[in-house]
Amino acid sequence: GQILIIDHGQGWTTLITGLHRVTAQVGDMVRQGDPVGITGAERPNITVELRRNGRPVDIVPLVGLG
């Protein structure tokens, strides 16, 4: 699958893996809700990972579930 990396600035990035096709292009500005890719029909699973300075961040404390 394809991998999309969204740079939020100040060291924050989001990795989206498992995409069949990425529709966003390098340099595109994306907003919440904008489509950025398409999953495959056979494996429609994606993984989303938030990172700070290249290291994975546990999002549970950020969304108040912990």
C-alpha cells in the first residue's frame, strides 16, 4: 500500500498507511475532512499514527479516553 505523511508543523506529523492510492500531492494544504486517499477493495484497512519529532505519540491522553 501507499503511505501518506501530513506535516502539521512544529514537529508534528501524521502517517496514514495502507492506502491503495494517495490523492493528495506534495505541497497540498489539507483540512479536516478533505479526502487524501483511497483504500483498496480487497484490504480496506488503514493505520493512522501521530508523531512528534519522528516518535509515535499515544493519542489516548490527547482525546481524553485515558
